[in-house]
Amino acid sequence: MTATAQSSPSGDTALQRASGALPAFPPSPLSGALANNAERFSAALARADKVAATLRQDAAERDAANADPRAEVELLRENDLLQAREPVAYGGDGLNYAQAAQIIRRVARGDTNVGHLIGYHFADSGLAGLLGTKEQGDAQSRRNGADKLFWGGIQNPRGGSDVVLSEEGDHYVLNGRRSFASNAKVADINNVTASFGEALVFVNLPNDRPGINYLDNWNNIGQRLTASGGVELHNVRVERDEILGPDPIGSAELQPYHTLVTPHWQLAFVNFYIGTAEGAIQEAFEWTRANAAPWETSGVEAATDDAYILETAGELVAQVRAAALLADRAGEALQTGLDTGISVSPEQRAEAAVAVYEAKYLATKVALETTSRLFEIQGARATTAAYGFDRHWRNVRTHTVHDPVAYKAREVGDWALNQRGPEFSLYR
């Protein structure tokens, strides 16, 4: 990937798109206390837009190549996005998680895969601050800021006992297997979830620790550039300070604040779904202006005047904007819980989680419909494989079965009808 402007099928350039010469989805302002650090936040969003414009130039070709996303990670690093959440004193932008979610959305407009990468990165890089001791959180934050570390996860929550941590002399060892592990192969540091007796523990490990075997078996229909293949762990050595939380290990009772870890991940998903829909709309509209033809009985000379094309475009834009606003509301709700800290009540945790899950439900439905129906605007020629427009739907379809969205609707309904909050797991 390079930053050189290249022609797209519609004849415009990435640099024109980045400069605002073409209509784009507007920024999503954050209200109240969340609008702090406005100048740094605005600059980070501009860098995310620049990254998205670069990614868009060859997104279809990279999708077809199905290679490890090492160049994509370096693009994020070179544009100072990886450390955006860390304090300014440590080399970051001091952004909170709701603001970081906006970066995820912007990047996903250019490539869903890379929105996925940075979304998981922001979620995983913050776990030490959420689940570790104060000292662990501060140490990780300093390292992230100074070294621009890229984070992944060996976590796949289903079958949580598939990876086991055990004590061995003066250290610990990890053994087991995960069938999926986003970002893991190309990360600097990975978060690993494991069972330790009856407890669930979180371990931070360097990517290259002996005994970690990356299986290179990710060849799915979408999200092909997310390094999400399986991982095996064979007697992987772990030091005590790499296990998050106080002593004795696994004895600390999780408080509602700690269980915000799940909506924390889910908000990242919400935003790269919406970013994908926004980017797909922009690409489809550009192509339609340049290439589409009106239907023979439409009575108009330009596709952009066709009443049914205009109706479909309006429906999709309205739905995506609505989903984005709900996602912003979810970000504010989650950030309020994170800012409240350890005193968050079960009810406050439920309100934050349900706000995210409302957004997850709508973003899933809207992104799937948008990325499928845009072909109705563009017409049959847009299905030509060389354009790669199908990647948007394939990407959303692949990740939205990560966990069934019907259960998110059920959790929202249970809270609305019965005031029963989602019972914590790594999916709720």
C-alpha cells in the first residue's frame, strides 16, 4: 500500500475523497464531557480518514490476496493511531474509549478488515486498565504510548476452558487451543483468556513467546485480512506480572465495573459494522454517478434521477445515519460507566451494556441490508468481480455471526420488559 492517489472505477482519486471534494458521512460529535481533548480528537480523526483513503485504493486486491495484514498494521502505526488512547504524557492523544470508537468507524470506511484490526486492538490494549492492578494498567499504558504496540487476542470465549493456566515452580504455563484469534499472528502483544482452577484469568503475552503456534488456517469468505486463524499453546511460559489482577491469582471477585469488558468489545464491533456500511455507500454512489444507467421505463436520462434509485438511496442513508447515532449514544453510555469506575452499580452496568447491545442489533441489521441492497442502485455491471464490491457484504456477514444478534435483541427485551440485566459472560 502506498499513499499515492490512484484512479478508481469512477475516475476520482483517494486524495479527492479524503479532501472532502465528494460528499461523505459527517463526523459524529460526542456530547458533554466526552467532547474533551477536542483538538487532539479532531487530529486523530483526520489521520483515520487519511488511512481509510489509502486503504480504499487497493482494498479489493488485498482482499483477494488473503495475506497477513502486516502492511496494514504498519499503516496504523505510522499514522499514530495505535497509541491514541494513551495519556498525552505517555505519547498518546489521551482519547477515551468512546472517542476511539469513532476512529474504528472511520478506518472501517476504507477497509472493514482494518477497522476490525484496530477495533480489537483498542479493546485488548485497554484490558490491563480495566482488569489489572493500577500498576499493571499504568505500565502497559506507558509501553503502548512509547512503543506503539499493536494488540491482539487469543480469546474466543466459546469453550473458555480450552486454554488452561497452571503453576509450575516459580512461573506458570499455558496449554490449549483456540479456533479463532483475531490480530494474534501479527500482534506485538496478545491477550489470552484462560481457566485457572475455577477462575477466568487474562494473560498478556508477547507474540513470539516460545510454544505459541499460529495455525495459518484463516480462509473465510470475509474479514480475510484479520489474522484470525487458530492458535495452539504448548507449555508457554508465563510470568506472574503477565497475569492481570491482584494476588492470589483468580481470587478477586469481578465487580460490575470489570464486567464492562464485554460491551467494551461489542462497541468496537458496532462501529466497524457502521463504518463498513458508510464506506460501501460512498463507493456505490461514486460508481453510480459515473457508470450506472437508468432503467428503460424510468423516463429519465440519468441513473441519478431514477425515482427508485433515489428511494433506495434515501432509505439506506437514513438507516445508516440512525444506526450511527445509536452507536454514539452507546459509546456515551459505556464511557459513563468506565468513568464512574469501580463504584458502578449492577443497574448502571446493565444500562451501559444494553445501550451497546441495542446499537449492536441495529448496526447488524442495517449493515447487512445496506451492503446487499447497494447493488440495486448500481446495477448488474457492479457485480463484476474486478470491482470487489461484494467484499463489503462478505465482511459484515462473516463477523456478524461472531455471536447471534438474536440474543442481543433478547437481552435488550429482558431489560426493557423485566429489568433483568444481561448476566455477565464474555458474550454478555
